[in-house]
Amino acid sequence: MGKLTTRGVDALKEPGRYSDGDGSGFHLRIDPQGRKYWVLRVNDASGKRRDVSLGSAKRMTLAAARENARQVRDRIAQGDGAAVVTPTFREAARLAHEARTAGYRNDKHVAQWLSTLERHAYPTIGDKPVSDITRADAVQVLSPIWLATPETARRVLQRLDRVMRWAVGHNHRDERIDMSLVRDALPKQKGKRAAVRRMPAVPWREAAEFWRSIQMSTSAPQVRFALMLLMLTAVRPGNVRLAKRSQMDLEAGVWVIPAEEMKAGERHRVPLSAEAVTIIRSAMALHDHDQLFTVGGEPLSLDTLRMMMRRMGRTETPHGFRSTFKEWSLQAGWSDHLSEAALAHQDPNEVRAAYARSDLLEERAPMMAAWGSYLAAPPQIP
């Protein structure tokens, strides 16, 4: 095939690679979905042949792509190849997780995050350029574990999404993979809701009294603040333990929890009551780290919160405060769909869930404000 032309590129439809014909390594790649990308094939510092993603043919002209390719070759000749060569999925996963955990010292968590991908993703796509990973690849990775170990499959899907987002942000891909379409291509996971186990919860009528007990507790301030924020926001304990100052917009009164830290794998916005903002400001005043609640530089453990409750004479669990909030919201007259949105529960009705695009943030804010006022109200004198 001769040199590529604009008209010829427009006419090409078959998936594959189409060289520019000059031996420079510059070529057009068409993926199985028919999307077209400019790619430069080069040899890295070790002599291994690698691909450099130059961008989408839909957004970049042939002339601009050739110029980009020339600049990349110049950078490689100057010894700057590592900055431009497209990483494999294995390399991208390591870099993505290093970027996410920069400044943290929890090596165990880093190892667990990567070991999950090592077991379930690397055998299939580990050595594939991250620019070439497709929805079909994601489905292939997830299919063997989707029904056998649903919880592990959910974690793998979230981590695939994280790596793809990192790749887009570093110009190694033109777009991320829509993981909702990956889910649609997999079988329905049966019985997931039936397996839910209720956690022992503080009765809602005792919640305000327990709140005052926390305020008077002699426990470390960061532990008290974490437990109080858990009560105020009705999020899962893991979300509070991993909360970061960079996730908090205190002026707007919103806490944004990223998708990879949510059970459902979707970003969750939490409206913050005045009481919650006060607690967060108090926690921030204890140190300058991004991680909000720490002990010895590490995030609080769930056992730390449990033990505080035990010392206060309670047998319930930190997770149970979600049930406490739910029961209060229903007796206080708040609609079920608002409290379910606050708890980040997914609607089991797939058709209804497909149309429910809003997270109801503005509607949830008055409910969370009322909950905060209920907890912090002074005791009534008979």
C-alpha cells in the first residue's frame, strides 16, 4: 500500500493497520468497532517494538498526525522515549495506581490492588498496549468470574475503569471504555440483593443521645470526628475511613466520593449539613495531610471505630448507622427514593434505574440538613 491520503483514510473501513508506506512506523489503526486512530510504531530503549498512540483520526488530520509522529521520533532520538511510548496494560495499571496512591504508605493495599489485576486481567490483556484495549477485552477478562465471584468481578471492573481513565488523562487513549456497556454484555448476576446482611444498628430514637456521648468521649479526636461524620452522612464506613480533604468542597457543601471507592462503582455526591462541615473543618485542623482520618499516617481501620463503640457500651456496628438513618428518614416523612439515593443504593428495577439519571443532590440536601439537626439538637428537658 502506498502513502496514506485523506480521501483514502476516509474510505477505509476494515479493522486493521494501514502503513503510511514510508517505513517510518506511522500508520492508521482501525479497531473492531470501526474507530480510527493514528499510531506510531517505534523501538523502545530495550529494543522492544512498541506503539505510541497519536490520537483519533476523527479529531486529527493526516497532516497533523504526521507532524506529531515526527516530533515523537525526535523525542525518542533525544532519549525521551519513556514519556511518549504507549504502555502495556500491565505498565499502565502500575502507573495509574502509583498516581492514585502517591504519598500513601499502605504497601499492603497497593499489593492487593495490583494482585487482583495480576490474577484476573494480566493473563488476557497484560501485555497488550493500553491504547488497544477494547470493550470486548474487558468482557473477556470479566466473563470467567462474573457469576462465580461477583464481588471480585466488581473490583476488577472498577480497576479496569481506573486504568482506562488514567490512560485517557495521559493521552495514551482517545477515550475510556464505557463500563456500563461491558456490564450489559455480561449475564445478570442473580441473588445479589438476597445476600445482603443487616448490620446491628443503633435505634433511631437513641441516635441523638449516642451523638452526645461521642462528643463527651475521651477517644482520640480523629476517631470521634470520623464516627460523627459517619452518622451525619450515612455513607459506608470505608468511605469515611478513606475520606480525603481534596474530595471536600466545603463552600458548596458537597463531598464527592470517586467511583473506585464506591460499592456500585459510580461516583457519589454527598450533601453536607452544617454539622458535617463543622466536623470536617475540625478534622482538617488536626493536620495538613490529604487523608482526613489517620492514625500513624495510615487510614483509620474499621476496628478502631468498632472498638470506640464497644468502649461506649454499644454492641451495634458502624455500618449500622445507615439503617439508623434510613429508619429515621421514613418516620420523619422523607420519601423512600431520596433516602435510597443518600445510601447510594442501586434501583433493582432496571428500567426505572435507566431513566433515573439524576443523583437528586439538591433534593437530598434538606433531608441531610434535617438529619444533622436531629442528631445535634440539645436534649429535651421533661
